[in-house]
Amino acid sequence: GRDLIIGGGASFTVFPSLGLRLSGVSLSAPAGMGGEPLLKAANFDVGVRLLPLLRQEIVVDRLELNEPVFSLRVDADGRRSWDMAGVDLPVRFARAPAARIWDVIVSPAAAAASSDVAALSIDDIRITDGAVRYNDERNGAWGRFDGLNAQFSLAAMDQPLQGSGSLVAEGETFEFKSTLTTPQDIAEQRPAK
């Protein structure tokens, strides 16, 4: 129920890793919610290691969002623009030391076990010169953060997501370090710290 728009084209790299750059990327808010897209980014880069790919394994070594703007909204009915509940992700990664190309399948969510995404690992997740906007239409609460620069790493979806970075709020720079219990908890709508 969301639109992913690639407005600026795509380019590929082969060395030192096989990569894809998408430009002018946006991901819409939920259907019927209107307003700003959940995410807009100047560029979205992803890279996979070449040698494992030759062994028919997928190892993502880089995922980068350049100049992203995250618009987090709660509408008057309480719907959240970032809520992905009920979204059927068409790509599943089979549980294995590394996902093999033939293990990446397209199937309905009902056919996929919750552990299907556990094999996904990303060595380097970066956000460069990003911004976060928050607006709650129910009570008028809002927030604005700029200059978001962060780096995260994820050994597996069922492992902690580690991160650090900085952001600017009301003219002051704040540095942070973070640990999320597991992204899989959030994907399965379980409590996470």
C-alpha cells in the first residue's frame, strides 16, 4: 500500500563491491494518509560483497542513505506513518549462515516463518546529513532534528543493532550511542528495548 519512487535513476558499480545507487528516492506514507512521504533521500546506496556472491551467497557490506528526511507523523485518527504492521515484505531470507541466491524467494508472508529474515546481516549502515521531522496531529506535538549522521551495524536480524552518531536539535549538537535488542522483535511486533 506504499509507493516507492526512484525519481533520479540508478547506477551500478562492480569494484570493490557490487553495488547499486538509486537517486531521488521516496517512500510514501500509508495509503489514504496523505502528506509528506515517510522517507525522501537524495541517494540510496547498497553494496554486496563480490566473492561471496560468486559462491551464491548474499552478504550486504554497505547500506547508505544520503540526505534522507524521515517524516514521522501521527494523524488525527492515531495512524502512524512509520507503522509497517501488516506489510507483506515480498523478499524473504532463509535461515542459514548466509542467504544463498536461490534461498531468496518471493512468497506471501503467511508462507514465511518468522526466522526467515534472521540470516540477513549488514556490516555498515550509514545515514549522512539526514533529518527527522515529527508531528502528532492529535495534540500538536512536534520535533525537528537536523544534521543526522549515524553508523549502525547488524550481525543478523535476531541480533542487536548497534549504532552511534550525532544530530542537531534547536541549534545544539547531541552525540548518541544506541543498541536495539533486535530488529526482528520490531518486525514481529514484540517489545524491544
